[in-house]
Amino acid sequence: NINETTSLTIIDPGVYHHFGLIPAIKRHFTLNPINNTDVVKIVIGIDGLPISKSSSSQLWPILGYIRPLDNAVFPIGIYWGHQKPKNSNDYLEQFILEAKNVLLNGVNIDGTTIKVEIDGFCLDA
């Protein structure tokens, strides 16, 4: 019996959950120990997608992957609503705040600070 609490933020007209960039990077290095890596390059993808043809529900995930170490995509945040987020600044706020912190300070993994760079963005055209 699992009792977990998920933090949701109201982003008009839907809700958003921020999984986090730092936990994803740390999880990657828990599964794949550091091998002479002093810089982690992250690719970020943001796009909306319908959940089904019979509903107006849609997801707008913020996804990432570590290049060239891993092709496994991880969630950073996800928005759900019946329309896309009305204000992109509200939608991206938690991601931007965390990304700025990570870019300035890196991520501490087992006592070693790893520099993080955003290597690219793949966005909805």
C-alpha cells in the first residue's frame, strides 16, 4: 500500500507537476556511475500532445536526456489541461528557476560537483 503525495501547481487552465532536473541527473548517475565526466550536457524537449481523439485533454511535458551518455528520456515537468497553458512564463517558471540554479552551481553527486550545460532545445514549431 503506497501513500504518496504529489505536488500540483495550478497553471491556468490546467495543472503542472515538476519532477525536477536535479533528481533526474542524480538518478542517471546512480544507475550509471561517473566515468571521468566533469560536464553533463542536457537536451531539453518541450511539446504538447493530445491524450486522445475523443477528448480535449492534452499533456505538455518538459523532457530531457543526457547527451551523449544516454538516450533515455526523463520527465522534468508535465502540464495537463483541456487547453495549452495560457501563460508560457507560468508553465516554464519552475523549470527555468531550477535550470538557472543548475547552470550556475552544477549538481553535487557523491561529493563531486558536476557542471551542467544545456546542449540544445527541441521545441514545438
